[in-house]
Amino acid sequence: MKCRPLELRMKLYDEVHRLRKLGLSYSQIIKIIQEKYNEKLSKSHISEWLRDVHNPYGNVLITFDDIKPLKELSFIIGDVAGDGYTRIREKIYSYIIGLKCKDVEHVMEFARCLEVVTGSKLYIRIRKNGFYFVEGYSRTLYELLKKPLDIDRLRYYIEYSVETIVAFLRAFFDSEGCVEKNGNILVYNTDLRILNYVKELLLKLNIDVTGPHLGRKKGKLIYDRKREKTYYRRRDAYYLYIRAKSRRRFTEPIVFTIKRKMERLMKALNIPHIFLSCSRR
């Protein structure tokens, strides 16, 4: 389906609201819109606009001039480099930035950051399979973050300060990192560009790291516990390994947002849980 120009969607949105305030039914609104603009809208489309489920103005709330190198933006970038996603929902002409996972604290932090950057109020929802998810709408942000990520373009926002570097790494490790029972800290991804960039940032923070190493070969049938799906791996997965001597150094600036990961790391390193609460401030 061809996407209508943004200016036209905004005009139709305003017209739908105007006609509805006059007391017209959905069928009457559809007929008038088609006669006046030669555009066919569905009842569900009109319903979503009137209930403000979707809003074409949400795609232009911010411009590229509005995007500043904030730690919240850096956190969003880190998530999109991992479990986060960007996509266009053509039927409703929305540009989406979202995250879905089982750890509600991770989704809550992503939602908070997205609210700061877009200026929109967002709502976290839960699926029947227990996954939490949140989505924000911004064409500007979508264009900046659409995959494959343009690392060179994003460097300015990520490396603006130590704070923004830490926010990016925290989100990326929340999405792709794991802490083994013995305290090993690993982070996986199929994109070598991203892993090499993550390694570069870790070294800037004086965190010693090795890799990327080949971890999971393509073609193997695997069960993904995070997504509760079985599938064939189509690409090789690589990982970085935080050297044992740098594990405590890793916990100082980064601190997992996901509680279960941070608690496992604290336990493996024999660090009191009070450290966890202090580090989050």
C-alpha cells in the first residue's frame, strides 16, 4: 500500500475531527472525505484517529533540530541496536520505534526515555505470552534509527559525554548481554559493526574486553527463550567477553537496568545488594 504524504494525512485527520464534532457518522465522514479529497478511509482508521490511538502529528512533533545528544536518546539507540525495533505501519501511516521484552523494568526505562525525546505520553502494554511492549511514533526519530543503524551518523549523540556512552552501553547490554552463573559477562549480536563499536566504547571506559568471537553458527535449529520460538539461525552470532579483571569496573558506570541480570552479577562478584540501589541514583 502506498503511503499518503504526511501533509495529506494531517489534513484528513483534522477534517475527520471537524466532521465528527458536527455529529456525522463514520459512514457519512467516509463519504464526504472520498468526495472532497478522493481518498478512501476505513471505519477502523477513523476510529483510531478519533480515539487518538494514532495521530499523524505524532510523526512531526520533533524535527532533526530538536534532537539533542541526551542520555535518554543514547539509551534508545542502544536498545534499537539490540532488541528494539523500527518499522513503518503502512495501514495507519505511522513511523514506529518500539521495544518488546519480558523484563518490565527494561521496557519502563525505554518508555521513559522515549517520552523525554518525543515529548509524547506512552503506555506500556502486556501480551498474552507475558511480554511487555511499548511503542512511540516519530518520523524524525525513525529516520535517525532505522536499521541498519548508521553508526557514523549516531556517534555524535552516543559519544557526546561519558553519560551518553554509559546510557548506550547500558541499553545494549540490557538487550543483548548475559551474566553467567560464574559471573562471566557476555554480549551477543549478529552485526560485527555494532560489536566492534561497542568494544571501542568499552575500552574508552577502561573496561578490558575481548572479541568479537564467533559464538553461535548459522544454520542450527535453536530455541529462543526470550521470544519463546524455535527457528533456524540464519546468521552467525558473535560475542564480546568482559575480562574477569574488569567485571567490577563494568558495574561502576554501566549497571544493568534489568534487575535479574544485575543481581546475578552482584552475587557472582560478592558485592552487597546495597551497591545496586546506590548505583542507580
